[in-house]
Amino acid sequence: MLLASVIAKGAITPADNQMWWGYFGNTDLFGMSDGGIGTSAGSTLSVAIMIPAGETMVGNSTIKAIRFWLGSSVTVISDDLTVWVSKTAPATIDAADYKQKVPKASLQNGVNEIEFTTPFAVRNQSVYVGFAIKMGATGYPVCYNGASTPNSFYYNQNNAGWTDASVVGKLAMQILIESDNLASNCVRIEDFSQKVGVKEKNISVPIIITNKGKDVISSLAYAVTTEGSDKVEEGNLYISGLGFNATFECPITISAGSEVGKHRKTITITKVNGKPNTCDKKSAQGNVITLSRKLPVTPVVEEFSGTWCGQCPRSIVGMEMLREEFGDQVVQMAGHYSDPMQTSSYIPVITAYASYFPTCVVDRNTPFNPTYSTMISSVQSVLGKAKQGGIKLAATWTDASQRKIYLDTKTQFAYSENEGQYAIAYMLLEDGMTGTGPNWLQANDYSGMSGDPAYSFWYTSGPSVAGIEYDNVVVAAWEAKNGVDNTVSPVIKDGEVQTHRHTADITYNTLIQDKSRLRAVALLIDRSTGTVVNAAQAPIDDMATGIEEGPSPEGPSLYGGEIYDLSGRKMVNGQCSMVNGLKRGVFIVNGKKVIRN
């Protein structure tokens, strides 16, 4: 039987042993749209959250009330609303364990608070809590917002079955729970990713915290320890009004220390509002690499687009502006998807980072919308960072047929490690690519618009633009995502140069249009994080035809590179691997012919 409702006209003030609980926090109200989920006239819609069995805060509590937010189309709800609680997702609302009617006339745009006539004891069971409405006209009264969170949003339209909608955000709903064991002064902290800094300098480590207690947070105290050391760094953070289940990213400044190497750090939130942190996950761990010195940095910008993508002129403009701002200080790469410039060897990178088009990543960190202002600020941020390794690249055609290219790299690190997880990925880029036919027409959503002068060409062009020349196009790649195996030794030593030669075979590459407009790129990848440590690019030079006289080749230390004889046999410490003793003759050193006198 449906029980008569009790409508709270004013806000329900929780008692000392009560709190409003939910995946949806008060900070999620900021930026929430005016409704977003609904259906058509005559349809029914039920929405809910799910509380897993044994949930720390809710498991031993009693649900006393519910509150939810409705958009302005609340006016199209045709019948009384039903709030309900059930130990399983009910096939119909009639099957729920608890039901309560809420008169249509009492519903309002904004927050609605309903006190339960019979409190529901959770008893550590899995519990669904929600409400159901019937629509008199098409409308979107149900509100949601915030980041995707498991169990935070389910819906069922016309009793057709439950769908997980948490991917779009959290249902704007909370429950009032009552318990004598509600957590207080409880802050959870998440592990942090690897950070790099120069010795004796400070590093900013962004840590993510979540308030899992009923009290609003105003201050935190923390301690930082290093594995194998007794030294403790302590500090305080002051936060304004972080309510229950609200998440916040706090930058904590710690010292990189004086000992060069990789160190395991632990950051512990010791106090909340001046009292001991009661959370079961109050410590976060991560690695800090302390460098002996700061190395030069070359950021890599990868943008993902296609000729079919009407918004992709935005990334074209962004890359042009980036080139004007930074020139060769930045490696720019354009990965095309599902158009004539797509290359299958680069698809793993695109699918890993592009959930929409256009998308951009800098050093393969968080993807973002490639407006030129965001691209420039992201690059500026990377240029100011410390990087653990550097890389240089030389590219040379192996012979006059131009079917293969020697890609010679040097890597150097500013710390030592015996279990490094680094590798080099190789790419070829081409500028000025163009073509004819419908698949080469660039879709243009900016046609007929006005505003930013940087987009003037696209404003005055039609919705499909022919004759575009595309730059920075990835036309070939070798292990683009994770790097080629055995290109960097796991044993790295501070200041020691490692060399590697990769032979890039483009004999059967039909995508390349003009070999004179190719350039080579090498990315030094940290396989432990998937990020790019550093990058290098180089034009592809012809095998030298001139002879440079010089002293006898004595190994890589003299010329700063590997040495080969004219048959392509590598010299090791001045000795040919296939000849007992070094002969007089002509050798290739860094792409130049050198005579041994």
C-alpha cells in the first residue's frame, strides 16, 4: 500500500546523529543544467541510486528522508510522484520494498525534500533508492551533474529495464541517514602519479581528496615520508567549505630531496579540522624521481582529427598558432582518423586518447579540446617542467633509392636506475599533403560564422573546403604507443649516453606523397606511465657524397655517435665487428664519410 507523504516545506535540518548522504554533493550543484533527463507524454520514468552492501556510512544506518532536484519542466509531471526504496532493482515500482506518494502539487523547481513516514533500516544490505514520475507532456525534469561515478545514476523508462546512466554524471539526489556511528573528520586520499623534480628543489604534487565524513572541511594537516628515510615533511592546507562526498584536487608542495634517484613517497592526511583523520584510506603513495640537473625539454603535441570532422578546423588553427608561437621548440603531430591520411600503425595512439574529435594531448597526458589558447598554455606548462631524460635524433636515407631510413638516437638521463621502463617510438611526418575527391573535402562547421580573426579563412569558406594542405601528418609509425622494444636499456646511469639505430622501411608505404617533405620524429616514452618524457625531430638527409678528412675513428666518444663502414657494418670501440683489426679506408660517422689516414 502507498503511504501518505509528509512534505517538508522548509529545509530538513539534520540532527547530530544524521547527515545528508549521496554520490551527488553540494558542490555538484554548481553548473548544473535545468534538467536533462526526461521522456515523452504518457511515459513513466523511474530513477535511482544504488548503495552497495556494507557501505561504510550507510550500512548500519536508517534512511529518514530523501531530497532531489527537479528542473523547470517539473510542470509537465502529470501524476503524484513516488519515492521508493528496494533491496533489489524493482521490475516495477509496485515491486519495491518501500513506496511513498508525493502529491504533484507539492513538487517544485529546485530542491524537494520528503521525510519518510516509515524510516527504512538498511542493515548492511544492497539498497536502491529513487523516485518515479509520469509525464503529461514531453519534458526533462530530472537533474544530474558531476563526474561519472559508479552506482550514482540508473533509470528505467516504461518498465523496460534498468540502464546505468552514471556515464553522464550523478543523479541529483541525496538521502538523510541516521546512525550513532557516522564518520566524522574523515578524508580519503588517492594515490598520485609519478612526479619529477631537480634535487634541492620543490615539487608540486596534486593530490585528490574526498570528504567521507559528515562535517564540512576547513583545514587539513599532512605528513610526507620517503621509503628508507626517517625524515618527515609536514604542512597544512586550508580549504573552504568541502562538504560530504565532495572531491577536491589539492596541490601539496614537497621537496625533491638531495639524493638523486627514484624514491617512493607517502603523503598522509593526518588531521581534519584539527582532529585525527578517521578515514581508512588516509595515505597516498607515488614515485618521485630526483634529478641531478634540468635537461632541455621538447614537448610533443598530438592532435587527432579527420577531414569528415566539422569542428576540426579548430585544431588546424591551433596547430598553426602553435607553430607561430614556438617554432621547432615543439614537435607537432597530426593523427588522422577515417580519412585518406589515416595510417594503421598510428591508430593505437588515437584510440587510446581520442574519445571525440578533435582532441589534443601534450606529452600524452590528459586529453583536451584543442583551442589554440589551451594548446599554447599546455605547452608552456611542459616547457617549465623537469624531465628525467633527453633524446636527440638524426635521420639519413640508407641509399639513393630512398626506400629505407636510418634513424639514429641518443638518449641521456639525469638520474640512475636499474629497472627503467623506457622505449623509443619512431614516426615519419609529412607536410603539405593534399588530394582531390569527396574524402579530401574538409568539413567546416565554422562556415558563415564570425568573431575570432584567427578563424577568418574558415568563416568565409563553405561547409566543405577543397584544396587544403595538411601539415604534420603521421604517415608511418613504429610502435607509436609503447615504443620499440630494446631501444633503451633498463639500466640507466646519470649522464651516460645510450645510442640506438632503427631502420625504417617505407618500401611499401603508399600513403607518402612527397619524400622531400618528410621529417622523422622520435619519442622517449616512459612505459610505466604511458607518457612522453621528451621528443626530437629531424629532417631526412641524403647519404653524404662529400669526403671529410679527419683522424682515425676511435669509437663513439670521439665523434659522439656510432661508426659504420661503407657496407653498413657497425664499428665497436674502433673495431669492425667482422674484421680483426681496423683497416684504413672510408667510414660513415653521423651520416658523413670520414677517411681514416
